[in-house]
Amino acid sequence: MNKVYADANTAIKDITDNAVLMLGGFGLCGIPENSIAALVAAGVKNLTCISNNAGVDDFGIGLMLKQKQVKKMIASYVGENAEFERQLLSGELEVELIPQGTLATRCMAAGYGMPAIFTPAGVGTEVANGKEKRVFNGKEYLMEYAFDADFAIVKAWKGDTDGNLIYKDTARNFNPLMAMAGKITIAEVEHLVPAGELDPNYIHTPGIYVQRIFQGSNYEKRIEQRTTKSPLSP
């Protein structure tokens, strides 16, 4: 099975209106920039997007929000996107806010083939409204369903032609969990190498989870910067 695609446009070509997408990243760190740009260019609509955040107004998922491509946003943090706030308050955008750990665990459950998980996060808050509750050892838990995403779109530092992925530092974040969870996982990487070139001891996502891979280009990586302290003067 050939998993290698020429570019983002060909890798996302069959994503259609009303699809449910997982998009890796945390803030602007480790986001699939090329794939998001291709989705914007494709103009697909009524998307449900599952991501830790909604980008900013002019970058990341914020670009899709600007074009009114997102019908529903499932996220943990959305505080840096003015257009997101405007669409939410005007009723144009459906939003489901989820505790960050719950978001991660629902991704993991989908990857593990588990239908649901139980978590204490959100008990006694609005998050619990309408959800089944169970008591274990005297403590109340909410039942949360695993996500059901058509596609997971992730970003890795390095990958091989079999789909094995290595993430770099904190850009790993939600990417490994989402890579396991989509029915079809699309991975964009900064460096694409032949199968067998990656050290198996350092692979974070095995290629069995990845159906499509391509080498991206022109990454802005706006938030992935090395900050060093100036040496002390003698």
C-alpha cells in the first residue's frame, strides 16, 4: 500500500462537506499548517473540528473560521480568536467546550477501540449536563463517549514512507493521540525518509495508524521558537 502523497491538496482531496475532523496541535505549536491551508483552498463547508484550540484569527483553524467552513468546534481553549468569539455569540457557530484531559482521553479511547470512558472531570459543573453518571468507590464520574472522526490530520517532525512518525519536543502534544483515532489519518511531516531509516526506538506513532503521509513545506511555526538566556557579563 502506497501511503505517500505528493502534497496537502492531494492528501485531503476527498474530505467533503459535513466531515468530522481531528486536527493536531496545541495553540499554534505542532499544527498541520499545510493541510489547513489546503482545506481553506478547497472550501469545504459545515465541518466539525475537534482540536485543543481554534487557532488565532489569521492562522491555524482561525483561517477556516474566517471562511465560515466550521459548523461545530469541539475544543478546550478558544480565548485568542476574536472571530471565534463573534461567531459563538451570534449563534453562527456551535461550540462544545471540553476539559483538556477529557479531550485527550476521548481521542485515546477512539484509538484503543473503547466506546466510552469515565472521568471525574466536570462533575458538578455545566459540563455534566445531560450526561450519564456512575459512582465508583464512592466517587461520581461522568461517562464520555469516544470521538468518531472521519479524518485525523496531524503534524510530525519526521516520518517514513510506511507512515511511522516522530514528533519534536512539545510539538508532539495532541498529535499522537489523534493519529490513533481517525478512520483515516493524514500526516504531514517536515522530513520524509525511506522506510527503515527511522530508529524504531524513537518512533512515537507506528505506521499502522497512518494511511496518508506527505512532506510539507514553508512552515511558519509561529510559536515554535527557541528562547535562550543571554550569557552573564563578566
